Amino acid sequence: MVRPLQTNDNHLLVRWLSNVTVLEFYEGRDNPFDLKKVNNDFYNLDDGVVKCIVVYKAKAIGYIQFYQVNNKTSTIHDYSQEEITYGMDQFIGEPEYWNKGIGTLLVRSMVDYLLEKKRADRVIMDPQRTNSRAIRCYEKCGFKKVRILPKHEFHEGELRDCWLIEFNRSI
């Protein structure tokens, strides 16, 4: 289940985003979050991003966000405004839930939601090139690699290459 982010979820985000295992591919191990940073980065923003908590068997285990791709929400400008393109990002913040198929279920469910309820033509993501576990999950969900985004994300002191991947409704 996915539910909207609530104010009292900030402590969950602090716990997850200060865990070096989670930070290895999300935000960076050199960039742990405290309560102030969580509140600044996830709350008090009118940024067009829908922020949610992932709940599995009644336990909050992660975070997912989605947004319509435009100049305000994304640095990727390859997509025509004639089509509806959504971007999404997510992580499972409880490592004991990794490698159990939950990420695949989460991503596929969100893609279905974006296609059916938001009428998306495409859904895109930009995982780091070295995040092979996430990329395998996304490919299982029907995402295809489009191209490398060189030096796209600042992570752990360096600009890293990412894949632009997409789920295309028409394919």
C-alpha cells in the first residue's frame, strides 16, 4: 500500500536516510539526513512532487514519489509536452525487506497507477549506472534503457553517470 506522506513520517525518513546501507544509492553515505534536513527537503515545498510512504503488511518500509515531468520537476527535458510523462523515485528504507520482490511489486503498482489514473504515456527514472539491483528490478517491471546521462547526479563527492530509463505505454 502507498499512502500520502504525513508530518509525523519525518522520523521514519530520518531513520532511513541516516542508514549508510540505504544511502549507498539514495543521496549518498556522506549525506545523512537529520530532522532539519528531512523537514526542509520533504516538507514545506510546493514543488509538484507527490510524496508517499510505502506500507507493507501494516509496516512503513519505504518512500516513493512521483511527478509530472516539466521544467519545474525535472532536469530531463527530452519529452514533448504533447505527451504525459511522469517521473518517479523510490527506496525501501528497511533493508531486511530488500530482495523479496517488494520493490518490483511497488514499482509495477505505481506504473499501473500512473498509466491508469494519471493517463501517463511514459514513466521515467534515472538510476545510477552502478545500481544494478535497482536496474534489474526496473527492467523486470518493463522499463527500457534509453541512454546514459553522463555526470548526471552528484553522489558521494563526484558526478555520477545515470541511466535514463522509461516505461512506454505504446510498447
